[in-house]
Amino acid sequence: MQELQLNFLTTTADKRVKRHMKRFTLVIYLIIFGATLTVLFRTHQSQTYMAEVFEGLNMDIEGKISSVEPRMLFLERKIGVRNRLRRQSDLFLQPKTRPSVWRKMLIDITKALPPDLVITRIFSRPQNKSKKKGVGPSLTIEGHTYIEGSDRDILSVDNFRGNLLFSLPISTNYSDIKVENNRIYKEDDRLKLVFSLGLYE
């Protein structure tokens, strides 16, 4: 009789422990489920907020573009008219053939010339030989200098080219200046530097 009572008490205790474990497990599942729903809800709220922010920014940018676009089109038309007028001005004014422009170019070339350089020849490309643009330099400046002692600068040709780039008529009529020739050889026991600069349209 005593053994039956012990077994009954043990079985009752086991049932209570099982019920307690089930309740505890259910509570844990409910907590996990609630936490998951909370995280999903917060994530949805964050995504919705970010979408609203980006939509607002896009609308603001589109509004600014819409307000600026007419002015941009107006400026593009003005730039197109200006470019056409500049191309026509080269035809009607002919800046490269006007004596005053060549006089100013020669003055600027003289001012840009370092004291140790000597110009021997300035000549332009004949029109009948090369009608295509970009075949060779439109204007060529040739010269030389003697390198004697420590007073002569072997970079004087580069300095001359750099000075020419600041000339207004030269920079307007020619897009680039290149050193076509810059070689040194011995002449009568002296070092002679011969150079040529090419001015390209």
C-alpha cells in the first residue's frame, strides 16, 4: 500500500513538472514570437520612413531640375548662338591675316624671348600644300643659343614656350605650342642649341 502511494505521488509530481515545462516553453515561444513581430514591425517602420525620406528627396530634386531646366535650355541656345557667331567672326574678321594682329603677335614673341635665345626664322605653313587641319604646325619659330659656362640655361626653350602661352593673340589663334626640335651639338668648340617651336591651330 505504501508503494502505491509513493508511485502515485511520483506520477503526480511528474505531471506537475511536465505541465510546468509546457507552460514555460509556451511562454518562451510567445516571447520569441512577440520579439520577432516587434523586430519585423520596427523594420517595416524604418523602411517606410526611409522610403518616405527618399521620395521626398526625389521630389525635391525633380522640382529643382524642373525649375533649372528652362534656364539651362536658354543658356544652351545662347551658347549655340555664340559659337556660331565666333565661327562667323573668324570668317569675316580674319584675325590671322590682319596686320595689327601679326604686329601684336611679333611684339609678344619679342617680349617672351629669353635674352640668351636668338630667333633666326619665323614662317607659316603654306596654304596650298596642306589644306587639312592638324597636318603640321601653322606657324614655326626657329632659333638657337650657345651654351657657355654656367650662365646659359638649357631650359630656356621651355621657358620661351611657357611665356608664349600667356600671349593673348597667340593663345586665341593657336590651341597648342610644341617643341618640335631641341638639340645640342658642338660648333667651333662651343655647344650650340638649335630649337624650333610649332604653333598649332
